[in-house]
Amino acid sequence: MRFIYSASTDTGKIEKGTVDAQNATDAAEQIRRSGLLIVTLRRDRKLQFANILGFGWVTNLTKVNFAKHMSLMIRAGLPIDESIRVLRDQATGRFRRVLSDILAAVESGRPLSDGFADHRGIFSDLFIATIRSGEISGTLEQSLDDLATQLVKSYELSRKIRGAMLYPIIVIVAALSIGIGLSVFVLPKVIKLFQSITVKLPLSTQILMNFSNFMVQHGVLAVLGGIAGIFLLNFLFKSKPIRPFTHAFMLKMPIFGPLIRNYNLAQFSRTMHTLLRSGVSIGEAYKICSDTLHNESYKRALLKVRDGIETGAPSSVVLEERPKLFPPTATRMIAVGERTGKLEETYEYLAQFYEDEVDTATRNLSTILEPVLLIVIGLGVAFIAISIILPIYNFIGNIQSL
């Protein structure tokens, strides 16, 4: 997000400008690092509204292409400022403005990573740390290549997860829509027939009639309440006090729990490989990796590993204390990597292994869920059919016995 500020210089002159950051605290820190004393600081509401509508959004693909093209130009011998200028001239919208700011930072003598750090709302800590390490080690082009690979892998994993969830969501939404449609438009006509029947109605028919009457009288409020409830639950699950419990519960869910665990392990391994390959220290790599993962259980575990490393303990020893998050196979491979000095390669192997696991699980997920969904929908259809047919059958039987 973007913040608008006014700040005082050492000479007392008031300067105004904008800064991109994840929150107000990060924005204030960036301004103070520039040697300015903050007078006012507020969010750019106009930019926020534009982002909600989809304008000015910097996609993951845009950042991947930037990293690849930047690496190619540096390998070809182009200076950093000239490379950014060429890419800026090709960019559009918000990303063009961001690259203009980064170019101005580089031309003023600041490191390239500082230019990206000024826009933390767009570029992650992983992005910034990888570029900073590449600058320090003199392998910026390789770091940019690794960064592009990391972003592509992360995007592919997220896409596979979303694709796997799409099928059951569509089926459930379609089933609910059909059920509501039957309750509002079809069942009321059948209910009139039942009300004229003198025989005692079965319990299932009474339940169906009550539900249909409720939907006819309060259907709009029920649907709006259901939608509001979904948004409320989503908000509560994502709130900081509740998030550790919901994320831990998700890891214990059948079918989805192993998929979520493998997804986080793949993200963790790939990120560690990229950071270590770029020359980031292992303690700092665990801190950055914690920031990039979304599951609260893994975020906290990685911070514990970082604290253990600072006290001199090997990372594999601290990881072994959490076998539910980090399987013994992974921790033993990491221990071997630490002993042999090939930790970077170990994380690459683990990343590839868990990415393959996620790929296999997402391909099999629809096969696993399809019979379950069919059984649930079949039971629903059977309940409606029995509730409608049974009283009619009883009524005909009573007529024949007369």
C-alpha cells in the first residue's frame, strides 16, 4: 500500500512525498532512514480504491518477467541503471512508476536492493534479500535467475491448489443453488397437494415442508445471512488471535491436511534453496522464510529454528522437535546436508520432492472427492424424493383399502 507523508529535513524544510510499504510502521521506518522527521503520514486512499478495482496491481507474472529480463541484460554486460531504464520504458501503469523510483534511487548512488526495499508493499522480503545478497556476492544475475524460478514455482503451486479446490466448490455451489431453487419454486406447489391429504405425513415430509415454507417467507434474508456468515467466518479465521488455532486445525484435516503440509514444505524448501544459493546466512534465511509462508504453525516453527541457530544448535536438531510439521525424512536429509556442507542442494531436492507430492495430490483430489460429493448429493436427492413420494403412496394405499 502507498502512504503520503510530509516530513522535515535537518534544515527545517518541509518535504512531501509518497512511499510504498506493508503498513504504517514500515512506511515510517523508511522515511526515518532517509534522515527525515515525520510531520504527517496517511494512507493514499485514492490508490487503495484503484487497487480494489484492479487498477495498478503488479502481478506475480510481471515480477517474474522483470527478474528474468534484468538477469539477461546484466549477463549481456548492460549496467544496472541502463537495464532498469530499458525495462521501465517497456512497463506500464503502477509498475512503471515503481521502476522510475528504483531507477532514481540507483542513479543517486543507493544500492539496487534499497530501491526495492522502498516498495515493500510490492516486493517481498525474499525478493529484496535475494537481490541484496546478489549485490554483495557479485552474482546479481544468478540471484535474479533464482528469484524468477522461485516466483514461478510459488505461482505454480498456488495455481494447483486453487485448481484442486475449484471442482468441489463448483459442485457444492451448484447443489445448494438447485436445492434453494426447488425449495422456493417447486416444493410450494407440491405442499398444497400435501395439505389437502388427510393422511398423517411422514417426518421427512414435514421437515421438507417446514424448510420450504421458511425459504419462501425468509429466503432472501437466509441467503444474505449465509453470505454474511461466510465472510464473517473468513474474517475470524484470518484474525491474528484465532489464526494459529485454525491453521493448526487445517493441518489435521483428513485429505486436505497432508496437502497443506506438503505445500508449506515445498514453499519452505524452495525458499531456503533460493536464499542460501544467493548467499543469505542461514539464520536470516529462516527469518525471511517465516515471513513468506502463510500457515501460522510453520511461521512460528521457523522462528523457533532461527532462535535455536542463534544459540548454536543445528537447524536439523530444532526441526526434529516438530515431527508433525517436518517429517523425519526431511530433517534427516537436512542433517546430512549440514554435515556434508551441501545444505543448498539438499533443500533443492526436498523442494522438488514436495512439489511433486503436491502435484500428485492435486491431481488425485478430484478423484477422491468425487464419490464423496456424489454420495452427499445422492442422499439429498433421495431425501427429497422419499419425502414427496411416500405421502402420495400412503394416500393411494388408503384409497385402495376403502
